[in-house]
Amino acid sequence: MKKIKAIIVSILLFSLAPPSQAEELMTESGYSEVMLNLVENMQNILFGIMVEDYDQVSNLAENIAYHPGPELEKRIVLLKKLNFDALSFKQHEDKIRQKALGLMKAAAIKNRSRVLDRYAELARSCTECHITYREKVRSFIKK
Ligand code: HEC
């Protein structure tokens, strides 16, 4: 099923993206604001863990799982620029959702040790995308 989805997405991307459009100017990625929001949620989750307010942890993890992305237009420009990497970029986004939902569930049953593990996994998935894409995305932005 994942494979089929991957194929459809790549066909869509390439049929929508003639080479001339891929040259479109990018003045910002649209991700900066989204990310600041994510990191704020992560900080508040950590606080929630420390005071053992697992309802707060669960709500904030849900916010991360369903966080809004950048405006669609900006997102399309970025995905076109990423070209063959667009799919892997989206997989990182999916992974964040899965890990955040895992944290949400652990918090819902107030399992302290599992909450800590899931939090670490989520933080790891944030950095995994950064290692590959943070500088790359920034390199597209015209100064
Ligand atoms: C799908 C890839 C991806 C995932 C997943 C991801 N990030 Fe990012 N992040 C980026 C990119 C790309 C940038 C650079 C955006 C830019 O500079 O325009 C960035 C930048 C940031 C920044 C710096 C923002 C700034 O304006 O300097 C923070 C903080 C951040 N991310 C936090 C997080 C947190 C917390 C998570 C996990 C909950 C996360 N990110 C998950 C791709 C990702």
C-alpha cells in the first residue's frame, strides 16, 4: 500500500512540475514558523513530564501529530525544489506523526517510562529530518 502511494505521489509531483516551474523563487520555506511551534510544544511536553501532568503531555503530543504545515502554495514550491527527495521528506513528516501519536498513547495511560521512551524517539525523528534536510531547504532560499 505504501509503495502504491509512493508511486502515485511521484507521478503527481512530476506531472505537475515541468522543469521551468522548478526554478520558481523561494524567499522562505514556510517551515520556520511551523518548526518554532513544534519546538515550543516539545518544551511544554518536557515540562508536563517533569510535573507528571500526563493530560497536558497527551494534548501537546496530539498537537504535534496534527500540526498544520506551511501554506499549500509554499509547500508545493518546496516539494518541487526537492524533486526526487520530496517523497523522503514527506516520509519524515509521517514519522513525526506516528511518533507523536505513540507518545500521546503512552501519556494517556500515564506510563512514565514509556512516555520517556516515546519522547526520546520523537526528538530523534525531529533531528533525523534536520540532518538531511535543514541545510538543503535553506540552500533553496534566495537571500
Ligand atoms: C520533514 C522534515 C522535518 C521534521 C520532521 C522536523 N523538522 Fe524542524 N526543520 C526542518 C527544516 C527544513 C527546517 C529549516 C526551515 C527553514 O530554515 O526555512 C527546520 C528547522 C527547525 C527549527 C529552527 C527554526 C528556525 O526558524 O530557525 C526548529 C527549532 C525545528 N526545526 C524544530 C523541530 C522539532 C521540534 C521537530 C519535531 C517535533 C522538527 N523540527 C521536525 C525540517 C523538519
